[in-house]
Amino acid sequence: MAKRPGATRRQFSREYKLEAVRRVTDGGRAPSVVARELGINPNMLRTWRRQLTDAGVTAGPSTGPLTSQDEEIRRLRRENTVLKQERDFLKSATVFFAKESR
């Protein structure tokens, strides 16, 4: 694929990459879904994840044991992710059945 004339290459900060990888690892979501949400290529996200893993960097702020509050926040975020996915599925099912009933 040829580069477009005058096109600039996007630069991403280390924090941005860590947050993107965290969305995959903590949220239990597919890299392709997270990449689509962020507007990046899924292979780029997979590369970042591999690079951070190889470098021994964790996506979280600390490597120590989690406090009960941290554990609850993590659990609630996972639950929130699942609920959003269920909501989106129900929205699309509603549209599908509304079209079919006409």
C-alpha cells in the first residue's frame, strides 16, 4: 500500500497504548472490537500488547496485590462491559424484529 502524499503518520503516547491494551486485558474484550472503537488497526493493538508483555509492563498502575476496592472496581467495570454488550445486542434485535413485523 503506497503512502499518500502529504499524509502524516499518527503518533501514540505510551499512556494511550497502555490504556488501549488495558481495555483488552481487563475488559476481556477482543482486540478487534477495542481497535474499532479507537479507530486503529487491530494488528497495531496486538503489536502493542505483545511489546508491552515482552517488556514486562503491566497494563495496570501497580503490580502489587489488589485492595478490595480495586477488586470491586475491576469487577464492576467487567460487569458494565457485559451490560453494554447486552444492551447493544437488544437494540439490534429490536430493530431487526421491528423491520420484520412491518
